[in-house]
Amino acid sequence: MTKLSVNINKIATIRNARGNNLPDLVQVAKDCEKFGAQGITVHPRPDERHITYQDVYDLKPVVSTEFNIEGFPNISFINLVLEVKPHQVTLVPDPPGVLTSNAGWDTLKQKDFLKEVISEFKSAGIRTSIFVDTKIVNIENAIETGTDRIELYTGPYADNFNSNKEDAITSFVKAANLANELNLGINAGHDLNLDNLNYFKNNINGLLEVSIGHALICDSLYHGLENTIKKYLDCLK
Ligand code: PXP
């Protein structure tokens, strides 16, 4: 079974546009779960331009499914995660100021750094995942960081899906097969949507979880949040 974790960053972006509590992020998280989402993902960035650190504390007692916090492991992020103790932390190599995460870790070059951070999270009982592209060298070295899972960066898959979906999925199938051989759990995310999700799910063995934000929130403008979540869940059946 592949879990759907809804990334609610965009809800915080809309709220922050007016400086009040509309929409109410905590209520949206509860509603996503009520409508069938099996996880909630947040990505607090250093400038807190969407999810704030306070949001993360507010969500912790409310999220009853899987709570996934993703972000770059600087010292304040590490302390936040260790204090909040989510089910999963996803480490992303995004420098401050970047619009959205647009690359995975170089797991060879960053191996020592990742090892250190991952062991700290694992000692605290938090499952770890690291955001990676499909380069074989990055998957091979991911296992040596000690991470429990990888999250495949699906941006390039989404970019190429409409022109040639068989080509678009090829490197992901190879990366996933290797991850399965190495006993690394597989998550995936970025630019997944109602068009490309089902094909991805059907071709990737052992896909444990997808985290989806932008397209899902956009779709919910037209279909409503409840229907939209059901449509995404249908793609994962
Ligand atoms: N995974 C990671 C690591 C991300 O940074 C993001 C975007 O915050 C997502 C998944 C979700 O991507 P999207 O908003 O395109 O669905």
C-alpha cells in the first residue's frame, strides 16, 4: 500500500498572505485526515514564508496519522525536529531562498554530514528519509548514510511525463529496483498530480509513500478538498 501524505505548505502560504488565521492550517490538517489522507507533511523553511516553526508545534498534538517534517537540517531545524519528534523526518538539500526543492542530495559528497544527522534522529526514534534523484551513485551511497528511506525527487518525471512517459519512468524504475535490493524504503514526491501519479505508482515496486502539495491544493479549488483527496487515493489503489 502506498500512503498519501498531504503537504500543507500551500495552505500556510494563503494564510500568511493576510496575516490572520484563514484558512486555519490545523483544521485543514484534521480535515485532510478525515477525508482519507494517511499523513501530513510540512516543510518549515528558515524564512518561515509558509509553514512557521509555531505551526509545527501546533500540528504535533493534532496529527493522528503520520507526521512528516521535511527540510534542510540546519541547527534550528534539527532542534525543532528533535523536540517535536514526528514519525518521519525527510532531509532536503535546499539552500535558503530557493523557490522549491529542486534537487536531491549528493550522497557521496555529503555522506559524513548525512550520517551524523541521521544517527541523531534515529537515536531519538525518528524515521529518516533523504531526498535523492535517480542517479545510481546517489542510491548506492544513500544506504551508507544509515537512512531508513529515500524520497525520489519526481520533478524530472513530471516534466517528461507528457512527452514520453515510458522514458520518463525508466530511471525511476532502475533506482527503485536498486533501493529495494538494498532494503531502502521508497517514498516519492514533487510535481506529482492526478495525471502522472497512477502510472508512477504502477511502475515503482515498493512505493511506500508519496507526499503531494501543490497540485493537490490547486485541484481542490475545483473539486473541493474531500473529492480531491479521494481522487488522489484512487490513483494509489
Ligand atoms: N517532497 C519534497 C522534499 C518537497 O520539498 C516538496 C515540496 O515542498 C514535495 C515533496 C511536494 O511537492 P509538490 O508541492 O510539487 O507536490
